[in-house]
Amino acid sequence: MGKMFALLAQDEATFRINLKCAPADAEMLVSEYKAIIPGYHMNKKHWITVSLMGDVPEDMLVDLINDSYDLVVSKLTKANKALLAGQ
């Protein structure tokens, strides 16, 4: 649908992923985890960067990815949401 919910850096020594995040959640996550920083080269209010070799548990990383996807999909038009759902 022309929208991005995740950006993975593959040519870096440290694997990182940028994810869309609610501003209040982003602040809390950045203050709680060393491996999470404000979005690198992104809008730091709405994006976080997560180091995949850091202190973020795998299940939480999966939740963050799913939340990022859901945030982006929630902003799509009804027609585009229906296309995604295969309707």
C-alpha cells in the first residue's frame, strides 16, 4: 500500500530495525532498554531503532514489529484495508 512499518539495516555491523511506535510508548521503551533508541534517520517521535543484539527479549521484538504493522495499517483507507484483507 506504499507504506513502511519496518526498515532493516542489513549492511551494518550491528543489526538494527526501525519500527513505527506510538510516541508515549517510544519514550518509555527508550528509557527502559539500552538496545532501543529514537528512530535513526527517522522521525524520532514516531519511530524507534532496536538493536537486534541487545537486551530486548525476542517475544517483545515480535510484539513491537506487530504493533508497528498495526499502527501503519490503522491509518490506511477502508478500501486499502479491504485489499490487505483479501476482500
